[in-house]
Amino acid sequence: MKENVSAWPNSIPAPKPREDEQTADRIRLIFVDDDDDFREAATGELTDLGFSVEGFADGATMLASVANGIDADVIVLDWNMPALSGIDLLPRLRRQGILLPVVFLTGRSAPVYENLALDRGAVDFVDKARGVPILAKRLRLLLDPVKRPAELDVEETQQCGRLMLKPRIGRAFWDNVDLNLTLTEFNIVRLLASSVGDHVTYRAVYDCMHHVGFIAGSGENGYRTNVRSSIKRIRNKFRDVDPEFAEIENYPSFGYRWGVSVAGPSP
């Protein structure tokens, strides 16, 4: 029998969940990593922390397993996997209609990898060196309905002029045409459209991309470059549908706003 070693050497052992936590609904987690020893240790620690974990050694096995339905709340992906990497697995999940939040847990900590993961639709990016307890806290912040902002619990469809949002499936439509936004891009559009006519700061947009208080970029305002590139991609997707699209307006040195004109009836 293999010794149950920690996924992170010298890490503090995960505390056992309280008795009430053992009987409460657990967060259901799919964990995909090709390193057998790491996956076994990490899933063991997450289970000790109160999660219900199903592990997979590669993306193809995971896709085959969930083809007829998926019973989970969140997916954690490794980046480096043979045949089908985590970053390529993510869009395949979306094409199959699997819209669960995806978190990357990887040793690739450089900002370029984080940006790519978020641009592809991941909701968070955690360096493996941070340890399982940090991952667990990030997952609970992401999924805990008590801590989740109330504005996320909304009706099936939101209409804002020519823009239609379907929050439960993370899809946005302009003149009834699907914009094919990533989940992160959808959240940004939803943030802007929920404040029609009001200015939204760069920081607020970035918090929407990550989570409130996330430390990002180089220097005090380093995160603005990431926000600008995301807004540019979003505008381009709208303009692929409507070349005259101009509702996302710049507010120099501050942020953006969704133009008042979209609040009127659809033409």
C-alpha cells in the first residue's frame, strides 16, 4: 500500500473536517492531473478538507467519463498533460456544453500562462507551490453561496437593449447571435451591462476577472494592461457580429462604461 504523502513537501497536514462538515453537502470536485503520486496525495488532502473528489489521469479519460452527464461543482486542471493539455482541454469542455467553473493548478506560474488560462475561460489560477489549503480556500470562496455576491444569483435571462445575457449557462447574445465569449469575458460584459451609464474602474473589471483583492501585474497599476487586452478581445467579438458596435466606452485613466443607448428597446 502506497504511503499517503503530502502533495507539497513540508506542508502543514490538512485538518480533519468537523463532524457537522462530514454530513453537510460537500463541494464536488473533478481533479485532472497526470502525475499519479501528486494526484493521489492532493485528492487525499482535499478529501480531508471536506471535498468530494474524483480524480482523472488525463483529459481524454475525464471527457469520456462525463460524456453522459457530470456530477460536480468545479473542475481543477493541471496544465501539463500528455496528448491533451489542460489549456486545450478547457475549450473542449465548453464545446461539449460543460460550463462548470475551471481552476488551473499548475507549476507554470508566469503571468503569460495565467493570462492565457483566464482568456480561455478559467475563473482562477493557483500555483502548485501555494499548497492544498490555499487551493481549498480559493475553491470555497468561489463556490460558497453565503460568501458569493448576491448579484450572482439571478434569473435565467437578463436583457439590456440588444444584449441578452444567460448567467446560468454563461452565454451572451447580441441581436440574438451568440458572441462565444469565454466565461471571464462574459463576467466582464455582465459587470459593465449591469451598470449602464455608470463608469466601472479598471480595478473592478480586474476583480471580476480574478477575485477581489487579487495582487496582479507589476507596479501599482500593472493590472490595467490585462484589462485593456480583455476589453479589446470582447469588442472584437461584438464587432464580428455588429461592425458598428460601440457600447463599451473608454473613460481615460479610470475604466469603461456601457453606453446608455443600449438601455432602449431592441431595433
